[in-house]
Amino acid sequence: MDWLIPQFGFSYIGLIFLLLLFVPNLLWAKNKPEGYDSAEESRALQRLERVGEVLVTVMVLSFAALNLRPWSGWSWFLVAAAVCMIFYEGFWLRYFRGGHTLEDFYGNFCGIPVAGATLPVLAAGCLGLYAQSLWLMLAAAALGVGHIGIHLKHRKNMNTGPESEKSY
């Protein structure tokens, strides 16, 4: 398989992953944590995040190499992506069952820092490896720098107040 030339076609695996990403985020839009403020986010990180979001979305839907195929060593990356998404859904379950706090939103989950940002980026990177697509891996990297960077900055700002003695 050529890492530079994608196999185009609809990816049902990509659609499943996007649904697992979008549904909790739509619910979050109505259940944002108290004190959430995106006004001071870095414009450069926002741009990288948006570009990464668009590119990852388009690529996971249109790269046929993401669909199931006979088992090979590359299949482990699909398994890893699925595990990341299972943990991602667990992160959201904890958030929605909790108090919808900034601590829950920017905290660790199962030892994974800023899990709400880290897990979907890891999943996208694993999908890029499974599809053997340099383009999807680069899109996931752009998404990761922007999305994880924004979350880390929010977490740092959250931890600079007087109540920052807690460990998240």
C-alpha cells in the first residue's frame, strides 16, 4: 500500500468513529462546565484544531483503506483506535454522570492526561496507521497540536487559581 496515495471510497469505519466523537460533543454543547470560557484560546491553536478537525473528518469518511480487511499486523492499529474510542466514551460517561465541572472536563481519565482531547487524537493517529496514510496521520497531528494544546492551556489556567491545590 502506498502511504502517499489514498484509496478513495466511503469508509463505514470512519463513520462509526465520527459518530462516537460527535454525539458526546453535541450533548456537551448543552452541558458545558460552569466557568468554561473559550474567549482566550490561542488563535493559532484554534486554526490548527479546526484544520485538523476538517481534514480528519473528510479523510476518515473518504479513505476506503479504513474499512475492515483481512487480518494483518496493521489490524492492531484498528484495535488500538477502537480501544481509544472505548476509553473516550468512558471519559464522557464520567463527565455526564458527574457535576459537569472543569475538573472533569480537563482532567485525566485512567491515567491519560486531558483525555477528552488526547483520546480522539490518538484514535485518529491509529486510524492513519491502520490505513497506512501519511495524510491522515498529518491531519491527526495538526488536530492534536491544536486540540490538546488548547485543553492543556485551559487546564493550566484552571490550576492557577486559589483552589488549584487539587490533583486532577
